[in-house]
Amino acid sequence: MELQDGSPGYRALWRHFVVVSEAGARREFDALDVHFDLWKGEASVHDRIAPMIADFKARGLAKMDEARW
């Protein structure tokens, strides 16, 4: 929850993980001669998720489910 709420410490640590992970993925993809124009993940749209869910609910396209795992 702290990360999603924008806690600076958690965000800095997360950003470090992203940089390290992306560097490893780039090495692997380069070795396979696979290249991407953009390297964007879910976090690049984080601020759009809540408004999108609210819109879906308002239009009756989504609802809360009390699913049991």
C-alpha cells in the first residue's frame, strides 16, 4: 500500500528494482535480437487506473465481487 500511495522511500526502492530488472531484460532480449520501441510497465499508467475503474462502474461495465480464493 505504501508504494501505491507514493511513499518516497518505497518509490525509490521500487525504481531501483525496475532499473536493475530492465537492464537484465534488455541484455537478454538483445541476445535474442529482440528490440522494443518503448519500455513501459503497468506503473506508467498507475494514475489512470482508478478513474478508469470508476468510469467502468458508472457505466455498469464493472462491479465489485467478493470472490473467495
